[in-house]
Amino acid sequence: MQIVEVGPRDGLQNEKVVLDVRTRVRYIEHVVASGARRIEAVSFARPDRVPQMAGAEEVMAAVPRVEGVAYSGLVMNPRGVDRAIAAGIDEANIVLVATDEFSRRNQGMTVAESLAVLPKMVERLVDAGIPTTVTIGAAFGCPFEGEVPVARIAELTRAVSDLPISELALADTIGVGVPRDVRDRVTAARDEIDVPMRLHLHNTRNTGYANALTAVEMGVEVLDASTGGIGGCPFAPAATGNIATEDLLYALKRSGHEVSQSLDGVLAATRFITEALGILPPALLGRAGDFPS
């Protein structure tokens, strides 16, 4: 079971406090020390739209290069691809939003327009030797258009099925999904594509961990999580934090799954970043502690 630590990207991009590059790099150093091996470190978004992610190139130039640790960057358009390649990312994550209104607000283009540029984006990244994930955003529901049918997920998965991507991710961007939704959407996507599956879950309505365990039972290979449960989407109303890395690790460990990260290390990363942000973490494990203690 792999966990992608998304705190340095999705965790920070919706917080009110804008951290400097050095603090963000120190946060990543804590995450690496906890044993994380896949880390979404930056987003190549426009700094005027997402100021929390400004300085992506500077962050990538300063992150610790440790054997076995891969740094990912979020890209949403061809310009982001150019920046990501130049910055030396190890993995790329391209967002394809499931609905037009959210896509326009998130990326400034419709879904059809995104699909039109996606093949060249993937091709450029793969030619540069960068494994690429396509994430279908708002795959469980849209804050502007409401319900997203399972058939829409099948349609979009089919549209990217011929691309040389390494992974397909489904994102519950606003945290509306329940386990039945996980089962339906993962099944629909698997019927269309044969690559590892990844889920990006939010705990907005307190269903994130139930959804994560359902995904694991279905054989989903990769889950996203954020230290402390911080984060959200700046372009989606009420899109509160991701599932917390420490709470997810506890649930996986107690369910009999091997976990490579240290809970103490993750809690240290949470303490560092929440103190820097001046917030209390939504995660619960830091309050109650591990069991047995």
C-alpha cells in the first residue's frame, strides 16, 4: 500500500497563511524523515491565483534528494508542463476535472478543452522520462453542478485510456463520497483502463476514512493523504482538509496492512507545519495517541 503525501501541495494551497520557500522545504524534510517516499511537493499554478504555491522552482531546487524518494508536481496546462520539466520533478500529476463549471474555475478551460491538450501534455512528460498520473477531479461530486454520474467517470477514463499514463487517480475534491461511491467509481474506471488506481480523498463530511478502507479492500494501490489533515481546494467552496496521514496510517496498521512511515515522524511533521500555519490540526491521532501506547 502506497501513500502519497500531499501536504506540501494540497495541504498548503488552501491555507490563509502563505509560507516562504524555506519553511515549505523544512516541512518536506520532516515528511521525508517520517519515511514518506512519494511526496507531492509543488503545484505549477499561477502565483496570482494560488499564492501559497509560488516559488515551485525554488522549492524543487532545495528539497533533499534522498534515494527512493520521488517528488511530484501538479500541472494543469502546457505551461505547467514546461515549468515542471525544467524544475526536475520526478513525477507529474495532471488534473482533468469532471465538470465544465469547476474546470473553468479551476483551470480556465472546459473539460473538452482540457481533453484536447491532455495528449500533448502527457507525451511531453513521458518523453522527458517523467511518470505521469491523470487525476479526475470532482469525480464524486461538483460544488457547482452537483451530482457527477458514474457514467461520466467511465467516459473520462475511456478518453484517457490510450495515453501512456502510469496511474489514474479519482479525486473526491469536496469530500462528498461514501463507500458505495468508491465501489461504483473504481469499478467503472477499472472497466476502461488497466493502470494502477489511486484515490484522493477529503474528510469534509467525515466519510474519508471509510472511503479509504473501502478502496483498500477493492485493491486500490495508492492513497493520497496530508499530514495533520490540512488542506483543501481554493476554487471549491467548503472543500476542507484531506484525510490525515497519521489517522490513515493508524487505520491501515490496525487493519493488518504494512505501513512504512513512522507515526511519530508524521506527528512531528504535523506539529511543525501546523505551528508554522498557526492552526490546530484536524487530525485526531495526535490528540489521543497510538494504541497500544
